[in-house]
Amino acid sequence: MCGGLARWLRALGHDTFYREGIEDSELVDIARREGRILISSDGKIFERRVIVEGAVRALPLPRGLKLLDQVEHVVRVLRLGVFEARCMLCNGRLMPVTREEVSGEVPARSLVWAREFFRCQGCGRVFWRGTHWQRIECVRQRLAALTYPSGGCLS
């Protein structure tokens, strides 16, 4: 139920685990084992002993929030910074690659105008800062202001 939130947290550079349809018990176990913060709008999950006793850190996500309001809520409450984006699909790190390395994988028109290309170390997909990135970057800047209201730097 938090797939969109996971993608945006990855766009902000945060190592984020998400798997659709995961059972609550497995989710809680992964959060405990990997030291992750569990974020959910499922009220029942917060009744589990490991969460109530604080063995698993958890953040309830208010129901009814639109996606970007969810992201803003999480960034504000957890005081998250904005870092180099991760793959929004698989959570892998994005590494710079040359135009030549990806010439057979990128549309010719993008090869002409795009200056930077990245390959995900996890899934191998190639990314570049297309027109969609302008919207993503606007959101990243707005969210960075929540954590760094004095105009601090993004890394």
C-alpha cells in the first residue's frame, strides 16, 4: 500500500525496501533484522509487541493523504535529507555511465540532448534526466527545504 511512497523515498536517495503483497509478519521481521523504520497506514501492524516495545521503529502513515502529502509527512517527521537518487524501481544505486556505453539502449533523440546517463547497479536499467526529472527535482527541492529550511545544500 506504500509503493508510491517507496518510489519517492528512493528518488530522495533513501535505501527503501518495498514488496507488494508482503505479509505483515515478514515485513516486521525484515524491519527488525535490517534495522529499518516500518512505515504503514495499517493500524493493526502497530499493535505488534516488537513495535509497541520499540524493538522495531515504526511510523504510522495517516490515512487519506495524497501521495506527495505522504512523502512530505515522512520527510518532516523523520527529518530526512535529500541525497543522490536511487533507482525508483529496484532501490539500486545509480552510477554514471558514458553516452557511448548506453548508445544501444537509449533513444537516439535522448542521446543527442542528454548530458548525463546512469545505470542502476541493481536492475541494470539506464536513466537520464529527461523532462520527467524536472518535476522530480522540483519536489526534491521543496522537500529539502523541510529539512534544511535555511537553504542548505543537497548532496
